[in-house]
Amino acid sequence: MKKLLIGSMALGLAVASNAALIDDFSDADVSEYTATVILDANGGSANTFAVQSPSGSLELSTTVYDGIEQMAIIRNGLSLSIGEEVQVDVVHTGASQDIGLYVGGLEPTAGLRSTYVSVYARAGGELFSRGFNGTSELGQVGWISPAYTTLFIARTAENDYELGYYLADDSRNIMVTREGMTGNDGSYVGFYTDVRAAGTLGSVDNLSVIPEPATFGLLGVFGTALLVARRRFRK
């Protein structure tokens, strides 16, 4: 893996050292992930799918399509504390709809969409955010097509979240702020998918958790150094 050094900026290094690469998907082991179909729009029949990592990134392969399914794919044991941000690099492949990040406060339950926020990419390059405050659906935000490289969800307070994306120059862009979420304490972190056709949906790579960048806004150049260093834990 590569690491970007920041010379003698001791404080910047101290902050960056808190960054944690959770998974670079460099092997085919996906046993740490649990997939739950939170919406089956076909009324009970199920798609045939596999969560897999055949070539250094995570993807969802649907071999038999029987109807629209939305899914939470949770990294077992991963949570998001106040002041932390989860990030993942996304290259959308296939045409079977949406893939991105998911952060929720309840263990995903089959057939139930509740208490989560998501930010995700679509095949045409568009980005969106949606989710549920309890069982009340949050309005969709998006229909933008930036040259994104990475998606993020930051937990800024007990039940408050920022959702957005990074560009190739590491600039951080907030799409929407979700405040006052009911019971969303960030206990379940992983990926959101919306499948509407057979095929391979992906790929996502370099799942990471870092101190939330806005926390370090007063650090000036050190904050800038953090933004540069935050995603350099690469294969």
C-alpha cells in the first residue's frame, strides 16, 4: 500500500495517522459482509446474487433477475462515531442502477427500509442521496454528474450527517446535510445497492474511516494536508 508522507508537519501526520483503511478488497474474502434485501419490489420472489471481490474491488453480481431489490451490505462490526467520516472509491460498472454508501442505526431487516442515510452513484454518472428517518422516507437529493472519485458520509453530531463526494483534486463537496435523524447512531456501516437488472454492479474500493475533515478546519495548512492524505492508503 502507498502512504503519502507530509514531511515535518507533525500535527498533520498525527491527524492523518487516525485514518483507517477498513478494506482494500485485495483478496476474494467477503465473509465480513452481510447482505440484506431491505426492499423486494417483486413481492417475495428473489434475485440470485453474489457479493464478491474477484479483482481487487467489491461488486454485486446478479445472475437471475426477478425484480427490483434494494440492499444493505454491512461490514460486520463497523460503526461510525461522531466526528468520523466513512469513504469509499466508486467506479460504477454495469447498468443495473445504484451503488454507494450506507450508514444506519438499526440492524438491516429483510423487507424493511428504516433509519439510514445513503449516498450513491448511478450508471449515467449521476449522484444521489436518499434514506429513511425512522420509517419516513427522506427526499431524494441529486441529479448531479460531477467527476467524482470517492463518496463519503460524515457523522457530525448524534443524529446528524453530511453526505457528498470528493473530486480528483481532493476537494470535498457536500450534497446534503441530514439533521435530527431518529435513532441513527451510525451502528451499521457498509454499502447500499438498488438492482434493476441482471449483471454486475460495482465497483467499490478502499473503504476507509477518518476523522471528519470539518473537525480540523482551524488547522489551516494541516487541515489541507489531511485532505490530501486521507485517501492515500492504497494497494
